[in-house]
Amino acid sequence: MAISIKKNKTQASRIHLCDFENIEFGKIFSDHMFKVDFIDGKWQDGEILPYGEILMAPSISALHYGQAIFEGMKAFKGADGNPQLFRPLENFKRLNISAARMGMPQIPEEIFIGGLKELVSLDRDWIPTKEGSALYLRPFMFATDDFVGVRPSSNYCFIIFCCPVNSYYPKPIKVKVEQKYVRASDGMAGFAKAAGNYGISMLPSMEAKKQGYDQIIWTDGRTHEHVEESGTTNLFFVIEDKLILTPALDGNILEGITRDSCLQLLRKEGYTIEERKISIKEIIAYAKAGKLSDCFGTGTAAIIAKIAAIGFEGIDYELPPAENRKVSNWLFKTIYGIQTSTVKDEFNWIEKV
Ligand code: COI
């Protein structure tokens, strides 16, 4: 199905306002966005329009009951200077998995990928090229019925906007193992990229910040003994630079695309990988024995976020200095290299715009 996209281009680009040398994550938006409405059971024509405010009724259930989902993805400039996307079909599939869980309609590939490519092509000059930077893309869908009863909405809006970004975490982060609050439990929506999963992380991360941490590590809802994910990334633990441990996809954690990319690269490189339940006590025992050689989070925004220290039961367990992290340094170089075409794309992860 070819989609029809109306184009309403900006008359006044804001690109001269962007200081590409000093970009702060998530604060500056490119000139355009892509928008399409779902009305009476049908996706309408798409529209490219200047990035800006949108009209909505105060009663929409996205605002009241959280029928809202999103994706995070990135565009880069390839060796030929043209824009390219990293594994966009995986984001498309995951958005629809989130939509199914939240009782929202499926979005066709033509709309998601078609809109994305039109938008990135139009705003290609906003793609930064400094190491670690990218054009961050935020596709999202939310319920728009003007109705305050609790029922799945009949109308939805899908938008994609872009922001030029640097690395989400400019330096290694200190994380606290969270054992009071819970992000997800069996049967909930932990695997979905649903707005509410991030909303409930705000208070625990504020409390962790007050205690000197940058982020939390969620633990399982039943026993608080097993690590799940951090507030913004999936988690990897490296034992003596040989064995890689990462929590299994058990329905309670996000099925990270960067997580999957890391696993494929590490497997190819010959590392031993265990995807399973990981007890925090096991990790702390490795840290105490000096065997925890690396620990990092993975995500689209963060790419690879090195963990500097893990706080557990009032004690901070320090990890080796960033420059000595064999696995995370190699993964960052390889993934960012593939994304920007300085490393061969052996897995066919790059999609030209
Ligand atoms: C991403 O990595 O794209 C995310 O959605 C995480 C968000 C906290 C920026």
C-alpha cells in the first residue's frame, strides 16, 4: 500500500539555532514532524508539517489512563553523506507489540517506515556527525477520543519527531539497586514501550538521585532478588572479560534492539553468553571477588552506558575505570561504527533512507 503524505514545509528553518558542537539530549527539535490520525477504524493520509504544538482535547485517555506508546530510534549519515537508519523494522515491529498490549491499533509498515523516511530525508541537515551523536527519532502513538470513560479509545494519533542528540549519558553512571518499588511483574506490560512504564520510574529515580545515584536497577516484583533493567536501558554484566550475563526476556523487560545487536555481535566474537535470571547477590559476589570486569546498559539513546558503581544495601561497588572496559568499549565502537558506516555492516542492520 503506497501512502499519501501531504507536505507542509516550514517557511523558517531553525537549524541555525542548533549548536551542533554542544547538543544537550532532547532539548532541540528539527524543523518538521510526521503526523497521521487513526479515525473510525482507518489510518488517514499522513502529513509532514513544521514541528510544533498540537491541539488535543483535555479528556483524551492518553493523558488520563496512559494509552500511549513510543519508540526510540536513530538516523546517521553514512559514508556517502546520505541519511541511514539502524534496524528500523525492529522498532516498527516493537511499536506494534506495544500497541497490541495497550489495546491500540496496529500501524502499517508503509506508514511507519514511509513517514520516517520522508521526515528524515527532509530534515537530513539536522543529522549531527560528531562522534556519538545522531538524529534521535521518536515515533509515538496516543489515544485521542474526547471521552473520559475508561475504555479503549477509537481514535489515535501517530507522530514522529526528531532531535539531534549526543550520547544520553556523557560519562559512566552510578546505579542503585531498587528494592522497594517495582516496574513490572508477570502479566503486566514490562515488555511494552508504554509511557506508564517510564512514568512510574520517576519517583524511584528521584529518590536515587537524592542519594547520589544517576539511575536505578529494577529488580523483580516478587522477590526483589533478580535484576531486570535500568530506568532507561537493558543490562549486561561481564565476568573476567569472558562470560556475559544479561537478564532473559521474560516479559518483564523491554526487548531492546541495542540489547539484541550486542548479543549478536558478542556471540559472533565467541563470548560465552548466559541469558537468564540473574540474582543481584551473584553480581555482588563477583564484584567483591574482583571478577566483575565490566557492567553496562544498552539502549537506543544511550547506545552503551558504562556503569561506574552499583549501590546495593548501602554499599557502592566500584567497577574498573572506563578506559579498561574491553567489552563495552568494543561494543560501542562496533555498533556506532556500523551505524555510521565506518565498520562493515555484516548483519544488514543499515537501511538507507
Ligand atoms: C531510548 O533509548 O530510545 C529510550 O526510549 C529511552 C529513553 C529514556 C530515552
